[in-house]
Amino acid sequence: MRSCPSAASSASARKYHPLPWDQLTYDTNQGGYVVDLTKERLEGAPRYRAGEEPAFDRTYGEQVYGYYGSTYPF
């Protein structure tokens, strides 16, 4: 869904950290997206657990984008 931030997943705990697309860089050597975030920054970021998804609305999008200093595009 284009209007939703992408979500990085912590498989062991099934927690998801939505990220603005402009925070992701595709790395062909790793065959996937990478982010330049510290563990501390990610720990304080908006997140949710599997089965407890938030409403992916404008308010939530602005909260996620704002946390990372990105401009919400919609």
C-alpha cells in the first residue's frame, strides 16, 4: 500500500517498525533494503505487534514520518 510506511520486522518478537520510504536504501550486495539507524533510535520508534496493527491513516502516517524527520507525502 503506497500510503503506508514500510515496516521493518523483528522476527523473534514479531514487532514491526514502520519506516518512511525515504529512510530505506536498496543494497544490491545484500539483496534488500538497509537503514542507517542506531538500535536506540529504532527502539524509541513507533512500532506495533503482529495482530495489533494500528489504523494506517493520515494521523498515524504523520506520526511515523515525523519521528524520522521525514515529510509525510500525502
